[in-house]
Amino acid sequence: MMFRRIKRMFTMTGVAATVLAVFAATSSMAGDRYAVVPTDTIYPGEAIPSSKLDRVQVNNPNLAGGFASDISEVVGMLSTKTLLPGRTIPLATLKRPYAVIRGSQLRLVFNIGNLTISAAGSPMDDANIGDVIRVRNLDSGQIVSGTVMGDGTVQVMAK
């Protein structure tokens, strides 16, 4: 009879030890998570500098992923929403900076076979590489459409 009580006590202690070990492992995994948070308010369209960011440890185990965990993911990106100090930065609210800025000057390029025609132009909108935008030809005043290329030029399309 005494043997059974002792055996039951050790079995319960073993279960408690297992529960504590699982809890400790879970809390240590949660302690290894980090998030990038602003130290100052960042407004939509603003390029995010490293001086306005801090990397903090995530203590809330219920916080789902989808937020920036490294400062290099955020620096230089544009915010699409207001980012508040001390709050995580959702990756969905970040976008790359524009390759072409509205009102700036760029080169329009039109190719047919071996013939290449180029002219100065001014984009009507902000755009990234691969976007189709409207551009005003500065020589003629005509508005043409073209694709933004990686070198900052706009490849004009034939109508």
C-alpha cells in the first residue's frame, strides 16, 4: 500500500516536471522573437530612416507574425500608413521607394529595330520599375505612355 502511494507521488512529480519543461521551452522560444518599432511617428509616403527605428524583444506570445523583425527590412522603405511609436511595423504597410518621381526630368526612349529616338520627359506620376506611366515630352509637350526601366528611363510604346 505504501509503495503505491510513493509510486503515485513520483508519477505526479514526473508529470509536473514535464509540464514545467514544456512551459520553459515555449517561453524561451517566444523570448527569441524580435520586432522593429518606430521611436517617432512615421507618416504615409515618408521614407523610413534608421534613426527612427528600434529593435525590441517580443514578449506577447499571442502576437502573430507578419511584422518586421530586422531593421534592414524597413530602412529606406516607404510607409503606406501612419506608424506609431512602440508599435510593430506590419510588412504589408511597406513598399519600395519610387524609381521615378513626378515632375522630375528623365529620358524617353523609343526603339524600332536599329533606330533609337530619345527625348527629355517629365513623368506625370510617381512609379516603380515596370510600371506603365504617362510622361510629358518636354520638347513637343505631347503626353505619351511608357514603361519605367531599371536605369530610370521610360521605354515609350508605339500606338
